[in-house]
Amino acid sequence: MRYAVTGAAGFVGSHLADGLEAAGHEVVAIDCFTDYYDPALKDENARGREVHRLDLADAELDFAGLDGVFHLAGQPGVRSFGDVFPLYVRRNLVASQRVFEAAAAVGIRVVFASSSSVYGDAEAYPTPETSELRPLAPYGITKLGCEHLARAYGRDFGLDAIVLRYFTVYGPRQRPDMFFARVVKALAEGGSFEIYGDGTQSRSFTYVADVVAATIAAMERAPAGGLYNVGGGEEASMREAIATLERLAGRSLDVSYGPRAAGDIPRTRADTSRIRAELGWEPLTSLEEGLRAHWDWARARLAAR
Ligand code: UGA
């Protein structure tokens, strides 16, 4: 098959492009190399793959000749209040609306990467897809807006969109602003680490290879209109996660505690029964195994510098 991957030079997108190519598919890689974090890291992620530098919010999009689009590009990061909001509107809502139009025009499936952030302070744990949606950060609000756009394009323009709600993805190449990336960097290079809040907030951390498997399964075999949580099996608090990494690294981390981040969610825990039943997917990587892979990758990368 010939698939487009948007956000192909990002953390999850670059792993997805690798996974698709390893399975024998052709990948049309798209990314606009925003400067939300150092674009040199995106060059590193792309590792020589040709990436079309397109800004989805205003480039002409023609998906003719493709069998599907994996739409992972977006403005990430739940800390999204203030002057940065227009970036979230442009890179999530405007970009996705244009991807959905272009995919509907040629009748191909879109797998859209949404977020656990759409649940906000969830009404139930584990959280099923049917829970009330009440995002607490502008980021999650724009992701939820994209989900609604996908549905509206489905109803009136025949768009075949599958929505995946990823839960805090981690592993090699994780975005440098994210929790594990920062903890691993501080452990490897020395230096202190600030926890936003008291560290009791917890997440259904999801290993990136498991996310790639769910994403490809969604393109290949999800029924039309499918919407799924993609979450790891184990929930851990930030304090527990740091303890695991300290053990793997054989070092202790100099931790300080700062104010809770605005829009931060106290807890996520994915109910993955729907994706298990309909796509036969389940997370295969334990937090310990995943963190070991993340740590080994970070150490090898530092050693190679
Ligand atoms: C992550 C991603 O950043 C979002 O893009 C994604 O949409 C979301 O997962 C998701 O599940 O959909 P988050 O769960 O907040 O958001 O992940 P991290 O950025 O890794 O933060 C995890 C926790 O660590 C948060 O409570 C955060 O406040 C905390 N944190 C983060 C710190 O205490 N210190 C830091 O330096 C960074």
C-alpha cells in the first residue's frame, strides 16, 4: 500500500513510518518541521528518509494515488494556555480540517491521532471511549474539535476516519518536552529535574511500538467510524516512574517540586476493551521493558555524540 504519514519526522510519526516500511508499504512522509522543539531532532528522527516539507494548514493537498493517510501532525503539549493558542488552532483544527477535506475528496481512509486529553478529569477509571468528554486544556479542546470535524466530514462528505486516542506515549525519540525524555536526560547527563506538582499524578503510559501496531491495525481492519483508546496496560505515578528509571540507571535523580502545570490532568487510565475486541490489539510492552529500551536508547545516543 501507499500511505501518507503526516508528522513523519516527529516522535510517533517517525516510528510509524519505520513500521510501515518494514511491513513493505510505501510511505509518503510529510512534516513541516515546526520549531516547538529543536528541528534538528526531527532530522535525526527522519534518518535520511525524504520528508515533504508541507504546512498542512495552507499547502495544496492532493492525496490522489494514496491508499490512506495517517494524520499524526499537530501541535502537541497539554501546556497550551496563553499566547500559544493560535498555534493549536492552526496546527490542529485548521490542518486537520484540510486533511479531512483532501482525504474525503479522493475517498481514502484517515487514521487520526487524537489524545487522552479529550477526557480531561475523567468521569470513570479505567476510562472507556463512551465517557463524557470534558478536556481541561486548550490542546485537548482542539483535539476534540478535530474528532468532531472527522465525524462531520464522515456524515456529509463520506470521510472514512478512524480516531485513536493515544495515552502518553513514550520510548526512544520521545519529544524532549515530555516527562520521560526529561527524566532520562537528567539521569544521563546529571542535573536536576522538576516535577510539576507533587508527583502523585499518574498515567497509562504507552510504549511507542505498541502505538504503532494499534495505528496500523486501525488502518487495516477497523470498521468504518471506529474510535479507540490506545493505552498501556500499567498505570504509574510520576514518582513511581522515576523510581523505576533510577533503578534501571543505577543512579538517583535530584528531584525538585514546582507548581502543578495549568491544564494538567491528575490521572489517566485507559479502558482498552473496545480495541482488544474489535482489532485484537493489546499493549505488549511492560513499563519496565519500555523504560529500559528508552534508557538504553538515550545512553547510546549520548555516547555516540
Ligand atoms: C502527553 C503528551 O505531551 C500530549 O501531547 C499527549 O496528547 C498526551 O500525553 C496524551 O495522553 O494524549 P502528558 O500526559 O501530560 O501529555 O505527558 P508528559 O508531558 O510526559 O507529562 C506527564 C506528567 O509529568 C504531567 O503531569 C506533567 O505535568 C509532568 N511533568 C512533565 C513534570 O512533572 N515535569 C516535566 O518536566 C514534564
